[in-house]
Amino acid sequence: MIIKENIALSENGFVFNPSTGDSFTLNNTGKEVLMMIKDGKNLSQIADLMLVRYDADRVTIERYLEDFLNDLSLNNLMEE
Amino acid sequence: MAKLIFERPTITRLTPGVPSKHGVGTAIAPMPLIEGIKVDDLMDKYGSPLSIFSERTIQKGMEDIKRAFSIRYPKVQMAWSYKTNYMDAICRIFHKEGSWAEVVSGFEYEKALRNGVRGENIIFNGPAKNAAELEKAVRNGSFIHIDHLDELYLLSDVCHRQNLEARVAVRVNMDIGIYPKWDRFGLNYENGEAWDVINRIMINPKMKLMGLHTHIGTYIMSTDAYRIAATKLADLACNIAQKFDHYISYIDMGGGFASKNTLRGAFLSGEDTTPSFDEYAEAITSAIINSQIKPDKLPTLILETGRALIDNAGFTTGSVIANKRLSDSRRATIVDVGVNLLFTSFWYDHKIHPVNSHSGLVEETTIYGPLCMNIDVIRPSLMFPALKSGDRFVITRTGAYNTTQWMQFITYRPNVILIDHNREVHVIRKGETLEDISHNEEIPEYLK
């Protein structure tokens, strides 16, 4: 689960892929998750941290994390 | 420290396009309250989905339309269009506000009587009235709006056999310069059929011509269409006065005023494009006043406005069941409100608000209802916040036609509640049970 090295992520959730020219926006939770991925955390560690911070159960958080990672792959932001 | 509300993480590709000065903003405000009452509390108590009506909004609409017309015209009478919403509590609010009843079937006629409307304050429209229904309406002194020649003969027969006199009006259809032309109901103005029937009524000793009626269409955005229609009815009234020295009591302009909902496929929001009551009133009243009708003989102006008065007062709330991705990677959200409850989603791009606040970011989403049917689409495409399973939303302006045209299909219909003028909450239609749906069914002996 590694994000492409050249992907730029700004503090306010703006994502830019210089190799394709695509740009994206993230919501707050999306931005937090992407930052944690960039920091090298794995799915389980991210879920643990979000469980502490957010009012949601583990199943819900993991379900939407998986979904989000799928979105990142579909948008060519993850290493194969 | 209190935990934060979890919003599912989203990423949205930014697509540069041609900027448009007409571009509609994508910001979607949350809607935590309806008439000052927490939507969450209502849904906790009465369930999801839930249909909600606001008496204050109904009263405000009635005030607005009565003001718009009565400052321009001396005699105005509202008649509540039963087919738009014939739940008893809703009808009674309109009757309390002074509306007569406008019905289009024997069933609706029975409902109006049960709601305490006097027979002489019921307008009986519609293309399918049988002999028994006509006789009952004549005996009650109701206004019978003749839709076709066969109905004229049937009514005449009923009156002669029973020695009764009917109070009638002629329903007139006409070219008012818009498409589609509604010529299915009533008798045509341009080909002379309406004038022919008026003459037949005037020489029939068992019928008294009380008025002229037209219903030019539905969701009519052009006030000019109403001006043309009112001009043609006023001309007919003048011809009647000239030939028979008879002055009709009323001109009934029917309904058809647009609500603020946005039609499917419309580029601009209905909030920006729909004429106001004042604009409709100006067109209609000036046409009648400026006609050749003598000032002391001006007929009462009857309005059967339904949609524009009740749409705003209705809300449908529901919950997200699931999210999924379609084959082309678009988001899809499945909710518990389907076309079974929201028939008007076939016509409108209904506005949908999350109940609780969200980050403000939206993504393109298709909203599907819960039915196992391909047609069950509430919004084919809209920019919508990232709601997750269990999150709640409010669909606005759902008051017209949904609680009359809704279907008991695949699942039960939910509670309908009314927030009254004192903000007290009442159940006005209980959610269905298996017994409600099955009690008219009978099982043949051999299948028991």
C-alpha cells in the first residue's frame, strides 16, 4: 500500500499527479488517510488511529478505507 | 473529548470545463430542522423513511396566493385540488383556510363530503362521471363541469328522469400558444364545440349555466398562456351575455401553476425560473378586467391551484442503505426512499439535503431507491456529499402528488406526519402493515 512517489498533497487536501496532470480534492477524512499512507502506515494502523478520533465502529471504518484505497488505485495514485 | 462525526473518505477528480455564468453552485446545506423540530428526533420516533407536512407552509402559501389575486380582483375563491393531495388532514387544512373542494371522481367526491365540505362548495371535474355520481352531485347542488358531449346527454337524461336542475359549467380547452396543447379534456374553443355545448345548455330547462372552466395544463411556466386562456373565457362569457342576457357566476382558471421544483433536464433551477403568484395573478386578472365584461357583472374567479400550494409543504426523509461503485466508476448510493414513495422523481430533480453537517465536498453520485427494479432512480446524477450507511437526508418539495400517486409496491408505505401551526406533531397516516395490505385479499378454499 504505497502511494506513488511523485504525487503532491497539499495541507488543504489538494492532490496533483504531475505525470498525468490530473488534480483532485479530498475531504477531511480522505486527506488524513492519504497523509497516513504517505507516512507509511498500513490499513490496520490507520483504522486504529481513526477509531480513536472518530465516532464509528471498526467495520464501518475499514469498509470505507478499503473503498477509498480502491478509489486511489482507480485514479492511478497507487504503486502497482 | 467528544469524538468527531465520521465522514467516509473521498477523492474527487477536478475536471476543468467551460465556465458558465449560469452555473449552479454545488454547495448543499444540511437540513437538521423542519419547522424548528430536529429531523433526527422525528425519524427516531416515527421511523425511516418518513413523510412530513408543515401546516405553517400551507398557510403561508394560501396567504400569498390569496393576497396576490385579491388585491387585483374583487371576487376570488380557492378550490382545493383533491388529486394533488387527498389525505384528509391536508384537505381539512385547506378547507379551514377557505378552500372549496375540486374533485375528479366519485371517490374524491365522497372524500370531500366526509371532510365536511358542503355539496354546493364542491366542483366536480373529470372525464368519467357515471349516472349515479352525477345524480348525487345534482341533488347536493354541486357544480358539474361538463367534459364532453356524452356527459351532457347523460346529465340531461338524469335530470329529466329525476326532475332535477343541475348547476353546470363547461370545461373549455383551447390553443394558448404552448406545447403540448391540452385538448384531451373539455370541449374545444377554436372549433366551436364549446360554444355549441353552451347553446345546448342554455336552452335546456334542466340545466343552469353557472360558469366556464379551463385547465390549460400542468407546471405551466408561461403566464402569457393564462392571459390568453382568461381572454378567451371572458370572450365566451360576453357572447353568452349578449345572446342570452345571462351572466355567468364564475370563471374557473383551473390549476397548473408551477412549484419551485426543478424539472428533470432543466438547466436552471425552478427556484429561479418559476413565475410568482403575483405574475400569474397579473396575467389572469388583467385579462378578465380588460375584457368586455361589465364591471358590475364580473364573475367570481375560481383557482384550483394544487401543486404550487402543497409541494413546498411536503418533505420526505430517509436513510442511506449502502454505497457502491458502478461499472464506469461512478458512485451510487442506495437509499430507503424509492419511486414507490416519490413518484415525482420521474419528473423532478428533487433537492436532497443531508440532515447533519458534512465537510462540504461533494462527488457525482447516482441515488437509487430500495426497490429491486431498474426504474427505481431518485436522482440519475447529482453532486452529493459522501454519506455513509445509516446517514439521513431530507428531500424537499415532495408535497404534491406523492401521497396520492405513491404505490404499495414491494414494500410498505411509511408514516405520514403533520407539524401543525403550533409545532405539535401528529401522525396523519399510519405506516402500513401486512394486515393493511392483505385484508382485501381472499384465498380460495382449495388453497387453504
